[in-house]
Amino acid sequence: MDIFTPRQVGKSAMVVTPLGLGCGILSRAHISNDHALATINAAWDSGVRLYDTSAWYGVGRSERRLGLALAYVNGADTPPNRDSFCINTKVGRTLTPEPRYKESKDTFSPGGQIRNLRDPMSGFRVTFDYSYEAILSQHWDSLQRLGHSRVDSLTIHDIDYGYHNSEQVEAHLKQLSKKGGGGAKGLEDLRDSGTIKAIGCGCNLESRNAYSWLDTRHEDLCQRIADNVDLDFFVIAGGYTLLETRACRRIFSICEERNIGAIVAAPYASGWLVTPDESATYMYDKPSEEIILKSRKMKTICEDANVPLAAAAIQFPLAHPNVAAVIPGAKSPYEPTENHRLLNIPIPTEVWDQMKLQGLLDEAIPTPE
């Protein structure tokens, strides 16, 4: 599979390499700056030119590390041509300095977690805000953290029932609406002025819930956001993998109707499709017996053809005509290099035929040629 030929993202002016890098994991405090930068450099050397980040990842740490790595790739004396790569970051959260912790400011998600946490390392408080002024301010703040004068796309992040109750969801949708706070207008103004190339939506009912896609409210939210904002793409986390294809239920129909593209995050389902055994998790949770059985059957089919299951996992989403890229995360320099290798492994048609014959994939699902 050719990962170097750029693909257009929906109807936008943004074109990306089919293989990207998700930079969420690289924001973790226990990963050193040098290790994070080496991982991003390895991705660059593997042909990756799409980088996905967020102010939320590490409360600014992901953006800072990514910006530094891309300023001087592999220690070069000069930065790379800015038109040679794309950065997607996200909006919806504002980071505000809070030098001393104020417990009274804590609010909680439906699952009981603090939804607007204060990062003890940086002393910044995270708050949700999708209004016009907030979107413009968040974009500006991201540029400062990245140390780059522009990003290529902004993605509406985490308006979902994992972080918010129903009342909070409605309040944020109102903030986003042109009649409410106008966050949608802010995004469209940025795109219309050429400041960004594309607008995305990444609202996945908190993708760390392995079975969140069972809840049809996710598609309802995506539909409502698409009605409010002229989107160019969805970021789909966990909803389009070898094991979970519910994005076909409604999301891809919305994409086709409105010429919206898709960028698929977590193609390995948090690593499960690389090593589907008892030591691994499925979308950060314990896999069900159904998932275990299905994975074993897929692995056997792949092994019979001398193909790693992981190769099938990372190539599968890219066969869908709406999908512009996959953005697996990485925590070491080895992983982006391995992603490149897996994408270039030829997979016999018989592998996909057998998966469909055994009922592991729907007959109508697009698969790589």
C-alpha cells in the first residue's frame, strides 16, 4: 500500500499522507522530552507528514513537544518547509493558569472523574468552552505552545456523554451554534480567511470506553454538530477497526452526503490488534469474550497467509473511500517505523475473503485491493 501519495481530506484544501501520527501518548509525563522528540523524528523518517495533537493531551505538553520536534527535524539547522506537513490540533478546552489549586472549581463527568482538571505539574486548569471568543483564543494559544505560526486544521473536541451530562452537552452545543456562542462561526471564519484549511469533529463518547460505539447517541451528536458546522472531516476513534465497524452505521453516510472525510484514530484498538492476548487491553478496557474469539479467528486467517494481524488492522481503514488517513499513536521510535513496515506488507485478497466468509467482516465493507 502506497502511504506517500497524499489524500484530500473531504472537500477541504488539506491533503495528508495516509499514515499519520497521534501524539496523545507522547504527552505523558513519564516519557522524556528526548524520547518524545526521537519518536516524532522516527515518524518523519518513515514518511509521516500528518501530526495530530491537542491542548488536552498532557495539558499542553503534546503541543509543546510536537512543535519543538517539527521546528528542527532530527537536529537539522533549518526547519522543514512548512507546506510539507500538516498539524491538526483541537479546540473546546481553554487552559487557564491556576497557581494554587482551588478545589471549588472542580466539576465532574458522568463517570465521576474530574472533567476540568488542574494539572499539578504546570498549574493550568482545563475548562470546556466552545464559544466564538474561546475558539479564537484556543487557536491562538495552541500556536504559542507549538511555536508555529499556523496549524492546518482545528477539530472540535469531546462534546460527548463521556465528559458531560445531557444538560452540559446541550449547553456546549448552544455555545457552538451560530445563534448561541458562535464557535461554529469562529471556525468557519478561520477557514474562510485561509488561516486554517479544514474543520474537524472528534467527539467519540470518550474513546477510552471500549464499547462506547454501542450507544447511538454518539451518531446523534455527530449529526447535530454537522448540522451546526460546515465540517471537512470526522476524527473516528475506536469506531472503525477490524473489530468495530459501527462508523458504517451512520457516520460514513453523513460523510458521503456532505463530502466530509474521515481520519481514523486508534486503528489497533489501543494495541489489542497488535498483540491480542491476556496482557493487552481492548480500547483501554478488558476485552469481551466475543472480541477475544473474533480476534483469534482473524489472527489465524492472517497467520495462514503469513501476514501479521497488525498489518491487516492498519491497512483496513484506508480502504474506505471516506478515510483520508490513519493516525496510530506511538510511545517509542520503533512504533512509527513498524507502522510504515506494516502498511507496506502485501496482503493476499484471500485474507479479506476469508474474514467475510467466516462472518468476521460484513460482505459490503471495503477492503484493500
